Amino acid sequence: MNDRDRIKYIVIARGFANFFVVLLHTFVPEIRSDGPYVLTAFFWMNSFTFQLFMMISGYLYERGYLKYRDKGFGGFMRGKLRTIMLPYLTISVFSYAGIGLAFLLPASAKVLYAGGYSKTGLGEAVFQIITYENHIIKHLWFLPTLFIIFLLTFLMGKFFAGLPGLIICLAMAVTSYCFKMPTLIYRVCSMFIFFNIGRRIKFIDFFSSKKWFVPLLAVFIGAFIVDRAGLFLNNRALAALSAVVIGTAGSLTFFTFSKFIVDTAFGRRVSWIGDNSFVIYLLHQPFVVSGVCGVLLMYTALPHPVICAVALVLGISIPCLLNKYLIGRIRLLRGLILGDFMKNHETSGAA
């Protein structure tokens, strides 16, 4: 497989991950309470979506390692502060301010209270943004988590690239299930293993072949069924290992499927989502997906699947339209939101 084809299938895999992240967020609490099948679908998506994103980030990091090494530690971290932490800070401030203003209007405040949001004071908001503890925008955990993983990987990359590093990452995942810890530490411990696996390019490319699709899918579905059956409820270490198996098998399944559809019309559509994944990820929550779901649930009698479909379409299309007609045309906005201060617009990404 040449470099161009390799990147094409990775972009498609990122498109799948982003599609399922947006769909996952349409399952607001009221919709999740519809029954066991809906809740199972929610947990299924939650078992591999961010894990796939993390694995892709590790893969792209390893491919670009020589470029990162040439920049040195300072240059590398400045770049990640700009492309990861600045967007995190911008979207956090914008979201807290927007939700605070929405609480001033009775109609929108009613929707927010129904969605589980509460008023936040200025000092509390600053603390939550800095530490991520009780952050009002739940999906943004991925950015500071990825930043910390990048930092640790750059400082100790050779160690984590070997078998001992893989074992340490696995032990971190188990630890995250066995002990209560601050949110960001928990996220780093539980997700580092997927980033580490993604760095193993030969491993990813080997399993991303046609002969492995059915076995990987079988492991993915089988492990998920066993996990949902509650066999590991009383053993947190086994529950952690189960989550690693499910996340890895699920991610590799989508890597493999992405390779199959590289040159198809369907693959090109998913690739479009992958190309726009960062702006979709940043802007689909909370005002588009959760907002649309909240308004439609409260003020219409539409069936829940219709509400999810509407929120999904808007959650993907509105961020892309905003990027095309507003953010992408204003350099300062593009820099603050996407970390892209280039004179000519270049798509930024967390990876």
C-alpha cells in the first residue's frame, strides 16, 4: 500500500469515528431511557468511537514523528498548544458564555434544565475549564487528554514504543477501572493504550486487510456481548481488559472496512466527514446536537429516531457550513477555533 492510499483509508476511518461521535451525542438522557436496545446502541458506540479517534491520532503521530522530532520539544508543544489546547479553551469559553446567556431566556432555560445543565458562576467556570473537573461540555475531554498523551509520548516515546511501554499502558487502563481518580488522569490512563496501539503502523496495516475483517468483527461483537452480559461486573480488572479488547477490535474493524471502500462513492462521502472532522467535533456540541434534541423533545411530538436523525444531519452540516462561510474566511476566528493562523486556509486537526 502506498502512502497516498494509506492516508485515504485513515481519513475514512476518521470519518466513521466522527459520524458515530455525533450520533452518540444525539442519544440524550431522555432518548437513552427508551429501552434496553437504545441503551445498548449507546454503549456500543461508546465502546469504540473515541478509542478509534485515539488510535488514529497515534498512527498519524508515528507517521509524522521525524517532522516532530526536528521541531524539538519546544516547537512540538507550541504546535499542540495552538492546535489542541487553544481550540479547547476557545470552545469552552464560548460554550460557558452561550449557556450562561441561554439561562437568561425562560424558554431556553427550560430546555437546559431538562437536559441536565445548571447555572455556573465565573470562578467555578474557570476552575472547570482549567482542570476539566465537572466541565459543562462533556465531549471536550478528548482534547486535553490527547495533549497530555502527546506530551508523555514525546518525552518517553522510545520507551512507550516497545513491549514494556505497551504493558505499562495496559496496566494504566486497568488502574483507571480499579481506582477513583481525577477526570483527566482517568481519561489519560484509560485511553493511552489505544494511542500506543495506533503508533504501531505495521500492526495496523497488517490487520487492515480483507482476511481479517470477519474475525475482527466477530471479536468486536462477541466481546461486546459478553461485556454487556455483566460477566465482569464484580472484577474491575477484567472489565478494563474487556474494554481494551472491544475498543481495539472495534477500531481495527473500522480501519479494515475503510480500506475496502477507499475508491467507492460511499468511501468518498465518509472521507468528506473525515476531512472536516475537527470542526465537526468541536462545534456539534452543545448548541447543535443537544440543543436540537432538547428543543424537539420539549416542543414537538416527533418520534425519537426522527429527532436523532435531524440532530445528526445538523450536527455534521452546520459546523461545516460555519467553517466554509464564516470561520474559514476570518483568520482570527480560524486561529482561535481551529488553531490555524495560516494566511491560506489549512484544515487543522487534533492529530
